[in-house]
Amino acid sequence: MTDPIVKDSNGTPLKDGDSVTLIKDLKVKGTSETIKRGTLVKNIRLNGNPGEIECNTKQVKGLVLKTEFLKKA
């Protein structure tokens, strides 16, 4: 079985360790934090789901983001 291809909002393939930029302000569930548009997220991890990535930001650790709100940096 092959791993699913994970793509950003522009259709660019993503891989472990890539950096991405948010294209929309996102509220983080369970906190009062909002991650602003244009935030650079480094060293992403793929989790096997083609529509999601795992990452850490300065504000929140262990975050799962939908790829529709990201573009490769």
C-alpha cells in the first residue's frame, strides 16, 4: 500500500519536514488562541490522512491543521 499524497491548497505536494504558511486566520479549538494568516509553520509531519498535517507553533504544540488552509513556503 502506498502512502496518500498530501497536497496544500494550491495542489503542491507536501512531505515531512516542509514549511507551510497559513492562508487564513484559524481559531484553535479548546483554547482562546487564534493563529494568524501568514504564520510560518516549520517542520510539519504527515499523519497518514491526506487532508491533514501535524505541527507545532509558538502558541500551540501538537496541532493538527487541514491542508486546505495551507500553502507550501
